[in-house]
Amino acid sequence: MGWIWMQESVMFMHGFLFMLSGGYTLLADEHVRIDIFYRPMSEKRKAVVNMIGTVFLLFPTCFVVFYYGYQYVSDSWNVLEGSKEAGGLPGVFILKSAILVFAVLVGLQGVSKFIRSLNTLTTSD
């Protein structure tokens, strides 16, 4: 026996989990990274790398995700989009909203990471 709503709820939970935990993952510094060069660097050099990565990679990515996701999410909210499957969940528009929340949370965590890196650079040892 298969229940479409149950199958979709698993997909919704996975979607929410991955989209809404992006900021926390950045806070915990657990994102995928090639540590061959980064790991042996001094704290100040790591701070410079983090600042450059945040400004030139993270912020533009968050902007693009939010900019292009806004219309997508807005259209979904305008029609209160539901599942295309019979017996599916009605709140697809809520799931799509996680795209914008992801961009904002990761962007805010990027601001925090930038400030911490700047603090590392400006404090003397």
C-alpha cells in the first residue's frame, strides 16, 4: 500500500533539512572543502581566504539564488501551489519558500563569518 502524501512528506522533510541547515553548516565550518592548502595555513591567512571566498563566492551565490528564486517562490504562493499527484500534500509553496530562507540564512552566516575573519585580521597576537 502506498500513500502519496507520506512519500511527499519524506521529500519535504529532506528538502527542509538540507535547505535550512546550510547556515548552521557554514557556522560549524563543515562545508566540503579541499584542505590540502587551507589546513596548514596560519589563522590570519585562513581569515584572508575566508574573506575572499565570502565576498567573491558566497555573497554572489546567495544573491543569485534569492534573485532568481524570488519569482519562482512568488508564483508558487500566488496560486498556493499543491502537489501534482492525487492525494499529495497541498503546501508545495511552503517548501519552495525554503529556497529564499536558505539564501537569507546562509547570507547572514556569511556576514558573521566575514566579521569574524576581519576580527582575526585586526587583532594582534
